[in-house]
Amino acid sequence: MTRPTMADVAARAGVSRALVSLVMRGSPKVSAQRRQAVLRAAEELGYSPHAMARSLASRTSTLLGVMVSDLHNAFFAEVVDGLEEVASDRGFELIINTGGRRAARERRAVASLLSFRPAGLALLGPVVAASVIADAAGSTPVVLVARSCRLSTVDSINDDGRVGSGLAVNHLVRLGHSRIVHFDGGSGSQAAQRRRGYVAAMRAHGLEPVVLHSEYTDTAGARTVARLLERFDPLPTAIVAANDVNAIGAISALDAVGLRVPGDISVIGYDNTSLSALAHIGLTTIDQPRHDMGRLAAEALLQRVRHGRTAPVHHLLRPTLVERASTAAPPGRPARGRRQGGAG
Amino acid sequence: MTRPTMADVAARAGVSRALVSLVMRGSPKVSAQRRQAVLRAAEELGYSPHAMARSLASRTSTLLGVMVSDLHNAFFAEVVDGLEEVASDRGFELIINTGGRRAARERRAVASLLSFRPAGLALLGPVVAASVIADAAGSTPVVLVARSCRLSTVDSINDDGRVGSGLAVNHLVRLGHSRIVHFDGGSGSQAAQRRRGYVAAMRAHGLEPVVLHSEYTDTAGARTVARLLERFDPLPTAIVAANDVNAIGAISALDAVGLRVPGDISVIGYDNTSLSALAHIGLTTIDQPRHDMGRLAAEALLQRVRHGRTAPVHHLLRPTLVERASTAAPPGRPARGRRQGGAG
DNA sequence: GTGAAAGCGCTAACAG
DNA sequence: CTGTTAGCGCTTTCAC
């Protein structure tokens, strides 16, 4: 159960401990012969350097702390995936925590990560006060994902919700729509930006924005459709939904009253969850580059660690439109050649 | 950027370093007065113990290594969530890796985790050879999740796919079905067990099992329905699908030819993904206790670490049936009181 | 190139 | 209860 140490390897190879250390770190100043001997001894003993001892002695760390507000959430899981990819690529490991979107727990989680003196710290969707973030940034590089906070000492990676909604509107306008409504995400995260993006894009096209209050759930999407049916005549020809599940709820409610998507009304989601890719659903939606966000977060950290960057970077990523089968030209108007609609 | 050490705290509080150490570890043999003084000094300096140094000196670890075959997968993300919950509850942190289902990468990932000398190691859905697992188990407690491997030195947590399919069949039989077919998951993970469970349960009821080859995708579900329509007359009254997405594909294909679910045919999924809970879909399905699997994995590790357990434990968890709207009595036969069907 | 010595920040006996 | 003395396993000068 107790693993061999450097001394064991040195003894076995008949060299000093320092030599073993040099070999383990791949130093060029070791004769090929001795290097072989050391490597063989290590191999035979099943030796591998003790990362913590190394870290303590060298005053460096290969640990990146990650505080995830909610791992359960597919969004963050993918961000972590991206983080992990570049981290492991560069020889770093992730030490992960969750904060459950509660400030007190997040504070403890951050403190716990900091106790390992990580090389950097990524905070994914944190809700803690900016002061806590600033504090942490005092002892290690910090990058924020899905949380903006323009402290001069921390980096941040966000996607641009305004751009995303704008893409949705532009796509619909290009298809020939003009009566386009937005089901918003209420007070949910990013909802305000998506709403603003929608309004701005509509105005830019000289169209009248209509925002219906909704939420990030399928039942809310369905309820909002009910309100739509009650109050609007003529009905709009397109809906920019709060997110994918909201869109699914809307589509099923439309379906229930005999309105076809996209034949009678086009619907566009947001998030490009795995849900939207199901052939049965074929939801046109806006994709956030989650994986890239994770990669960029890791890179931001590593730049500070390895290249000593000190000026903050704030990435605002462009979401992209993923066109599937839930959008088409409005009824009575021929499609302008981009696609035919019709579920897969 | 360089954080205060124990010596700084000791100096500031006017005591010895040893005393600070005792206070930090919550030893009872310190006068309340001095404890206060130390705590205050620590607070003022923003001191918190260096976890790695502590670990090195005490020859103990508060790190649990986790090798995830694929974080992208919602199944594992939830298992990690469960692990994290009990780990952080007991003062442990998770250090996470992914292996991408490739043996070579997984081997490196495991080695990297081991270099931190974690208190335990959880392998989620690993594909590495048993020898690698046995090796790892030689230096730290190991628990396997979603991978059985009856080494006498490692624990394992799996769900019982046979039981799950059995639950599905029993549920349908109870509703009055007798022509029940299974769309299987081909060579996918767990598919064989689910198939066996289906066959065994059918036989137990004196019914003829019919397995149609399929896959864990929605398009495969739809294709398999097409085959069903071609070859079976009369049609079966119920389908035990390979998993949730397969079920969704099947339902949409049935829908396309005018067959109602559950009016004409009942469909039951497997996995209870967030998908199935959408009101629009309302899929009756089998739930695997993913979160509990994570909790149990962490607990298995901690039992070995803290209570010195040495005999292996192998948990085989019972999945449960989640009844929603995609199953009902077969056509022409009154429901036997359990539920009415009809989408939410 | 190579070995000896001095820590990294902390814990763990052990005497006072 | 408190301070002293050794390390944990490794890296890092710094002479040889």
C-alpha cells in the first residue's frame, strides 16, 4: 500500500536522489546511460512522482480549481468538458466542487479549492458576491464563466445572448416573417439579454417587437401559447422561444390546437440541447459554444500562469444558428430557397 | 500573491507554530483564550491551511480521484454529482479526469490521478483492462461504477438492467397487455441485460418474447417501428424500448402513421432522462438511481478509508418505474384502475 | 554531469 | 496544555 519514493529508485539504480529528480523532470543534463538506468528502476518499482510533494517543493501547482454552480446542468457539464480537455492536454488536473447556487456554500467551496493552492480557479456560473471573487483573485488567477463582473483582476467568458436572439430574428426575417413574437425567460439567467437582443433586432428591421412573459420550462411555453391564441388575431407567424424546452412546450401546444410547425407558425429555440437534435423534434435553435467556453476559460488561466499575462481578458462569444425543421417561410409565402421545412 | 503560513499566524498571535496547528485541526487541548487569539490572527491574515502540505505531513489525503469515461454523458454527470455531494459533506474534494472511452487515455488519466495519492479512486464506466484496475487498487481503494469486474479488491456499483426491463414488462402485463415486444439496444452498454430481463419476465408471465434489433437512438426507434408495421399483424399492443430516445423515435413514427400512444399502443422507455419528463412527451420509463450510485460509490470509498473495510462490496441497484402518460390498458380493454393515460 | 544540504508548509511524537 | 524536534517526498541552489 505504501508506494516507493525517489530514494528507493535512487538506491535501486545506484545513483543519488537528485539524479532521479532530474530524470523525472526530463532534464537534458543527464547521460543517456544513467537516464536509462533510472527509468528502468522506476519502472520495475512502479514508481511515479508524488505530485503533492513535487508541488510543495517547487512552489508550483498543476491543479486547476473549478467551482461549478450546478454540475447537473448540461450547460456546465460541457463547459467542464472543455476545461478538462485543455487542462489535461497541458498537464493540469481539475479539482472540482459545486456550490449549488447558494452563496454560502459557494464561498466554502471556493475556500476549499483555494486550500489546495491551485494554479488557477474557474468559477462557473457563480452567485457569490464580487468581493469573494476579488479575494480569490488575490491569491490565484481567476476566470469567470457565465457571469460577468468587470473586476480588473479576473477574466471572463460569456456568450452574447443579444447576438443570439438577433440571429434568430434575422433568420426569421430572411424567411419572410414579420409578425415575430418573443417568449422570454422571465428572470432566468441570460433572459434579459436575449430579450434585449430580440427587441433590438426587431427594431433594426423596422418591425414591432412583442414580448410575452414566459419561463425556461416546457409548461410555460405551452401556457404562453395559450395566451397567444387568446389575444392575437391575426396570430404571429413566428416565435422566438426563451430556450429549447420552452420551444418544445410551445410546439406541442400549437400542435394540440391543430397549428402546424413550421407550416402555420415557425418556432425557434435557444441552447441547442441534445433535445433539439432529435429528428422527431428537429428544432431550429441557437447554439452556445459551451465546449469552447470551457477551453477558453482554461486557456485564460494558463496564460496567466505560464505567460504571466496580467491584463484581464473578457471573451464575449458569438452563438450560432442551427437550422433544423421548425422554421420555414410564413404561410402563403414561398420559401426563399434556403430550405423546405418538414420534420425529419 | 504569496499566502501567509502557519509561522506568520503564530508570530502574530504570539504563540508557537504547534499551537496554531492544534487550533487549525480543532484539537480540544487548547485553552479557549489562546484558540481565540490564534483564530483572530488567522482571520486577520486571511490564513487558511495549505492542504497539500498538510496532506504530505500527515500522510493522509482528502482527495478522491474520479476518472469519468465521458463527462458529456448526462448519466455520468449525475453520478459525479452524487459523488461530490457525499465527498464534500465529509470534507473531501474531487479531482476529475476523463478517459474518452479509450484504454490508453484512461490509463494515463488513472496514473495522473494516482500521482496525487488520492484517498480513493472512482472509475466511472471505464474500458481499461482489469489488470489496470487491479494495479490501481494496489495503492488506493477503488470503486467501479457502471462496470462490473469481480476483483476481490475493488467495490462496484451497478444498476440491474434485468430488473429494470422486468419492471417494464410487469407494468404492461398489469395493464392487460400480452403482445409486448422489445426494441433492444444492440451492442450498447447494458443492452444485453435489458434484453435478458425482458425475455425472462415475458416467460415468467407465460408470454412469448419478441425482440427486435434496434439501437440507442431516436432514428433507430423509428426504423424499428417501420419494421414492426411491416411484419406484425396483429400489431403488438406495447413496446419496451431500448431507452428514452429510442422510445421517442418510436412514438413519433407511430404518430406519423396515425397510431396513438398510448391509445393504440403503449411505449415505455428506459433511463428517465430529463427528456422523458417533458409534459409534451410524458414518457413512462425506468429510472436508474444515478445520483444514489454516485453517493454509494463515495461511501464505498470512504468506508475503506475511514473504517478500514477490506471486504469488497458490490451494489446492484434496483431501478424503478416512473409512470407517465405513454402507457395505458391495451385498446378494447378497460384500464384496471391504475391510471387513465392521456398526455399531461 | 553529480551529490550534499536546505528547505516547501505542515503534522506528529515527545518532553516540559 | 505548550514548545521542540523530526520528518513527509520532492526540488533547488551550490559546490565538486
